[in-house]
Amino acid sequence: MTKYILLTVIFLTNAFFLSAQISNPNATKPDEVKVEKKKKKKIKSVKNDTIDKSTYYLSAAYINSFRKFEDVSPFGSFSKRKTETPIHTYGVGFGTYIYLAKNLELELGVSYVLQGEQYNFSDSLSDSTFHYTKRYRHFGIPLRVKYNFGGNDLKGFVYGGVIPSSILSYRYESNYSTADGKTNDNDTKSLSNTLAAFNLTTSVGFGVSYQLNNVGFMIMPEFRYNLLNTFEGVFVEHNLWSWGVNFGMTFKM
């Protein structure tokens, strides 16, 4: 009798579990649970400081500008210009630094610079004077390679490249004084009819930068030299050049 009772209990127990599995077709087998656990991967959290950010800059420059000059006219028509002297001007720019490799960046930006020369004449006999200034409005697109060295916050760097550019116009201002000491200003002129449409400027320099979180500061001396003649159809060889100091800010975004 006991034997039959045990067989009945075992049969009912198996029937119960079998019916539970049938009533829940979505039940996961133990082997499937193991496979699912293997498939699950840990998703690592990404911190903000590990994401690459783009670097942008704004700069302003103090510039000492002059030119290489040669009169090639048949009769020396422009010989008096050989006595011109440099002038002090300014420049501004903005752009971005693009990562190329470790410590190496490509600068791509926009630059606006004033370059020029001036002329002074004084007559020792009459004490009369004459003065003029020419300022060339120079617009360009810097394409320069920058190499950084030093720590993460304080860095030194050198850079160099070319600036495809155009001189939009030049501003001519003049004045004179008479023997009685009276000074007269002539009309200011903005001229562009004899300027070359395109120029190519070489640019080299060095500097130092300090990065503070997402904002940085930099100072960089620079030398520029125009490879092409400023003018077309004029019997002069005129290549503008300048040296100066740029002061800038960088922003990481």
C-alpha cells in the first residue's frame, strides 16, 4: 500500500511541474540563462574630459610693417619712395586648430592685417613739410602647422605655413605744412585699381600658451613676408613684410 502511495505522489509532482512549464512558454531554461549572461557586456561610462574637443582661437596683434622695394621704371619715376619708412599697425584673426598627430596641429583661420609704409619730407630752407601714409588692407586664410611641446597646461610651440591672401585696397592719407607753420590735411583716398588680385604670404613664429580648463591664453611673435608683388601694371617691385606680436585666447568646445 505504501508503495502505491509513493508512486501516486511522484506522479502528481511531475504532472504539476510539467503543467507549470506548459502554462508558461516564455520560461527560460537554465542553459539559456547562462548564454544570456555571457552575452551581456558591461557598458563603461564615458567621462566628459575623455571626449575630444575642438579648439578655437581669437587673436589681436601689434605689427611693425614695411616692404622690400625696387624701382624698375625706365627713368626712376618712383625713386623718392626709397626713403619711405616703416609704420606701426594692427591685425586680428580667428580660427581653429585641427588635430593631426601627437603634438601636431593644423591651423585654419581668417586673418585681417594692416601693412604699409610712410614718407616724410621737410625743407630746411622754408620749414615746410610733407607727409603721407599708405595702409594696405590685407585679408587672408592662414594654413599653418603648429608643433607643441611641454606640459598639458603650459606649452611652448613653433609654427609655420602660408597665407593665401588678397589686398583689398590701400588707404592713402597725406598732409603738409607751410612755412608759417599751418598744417593742412589732404583728402583721404582708398585705392585698389593697381593692386594685384592675389598674393601668397609666408608666416613663421613661435609662442607659449597656458590652458586653464576650457579657456587658454597665448602670446606668439610672428614674421610675415609677401612672396608676390603688391602691384600690377606698375614699374615697381613691392613685397610687403611685417613682424609683430599676437595676443590670443583659445576655447575648447
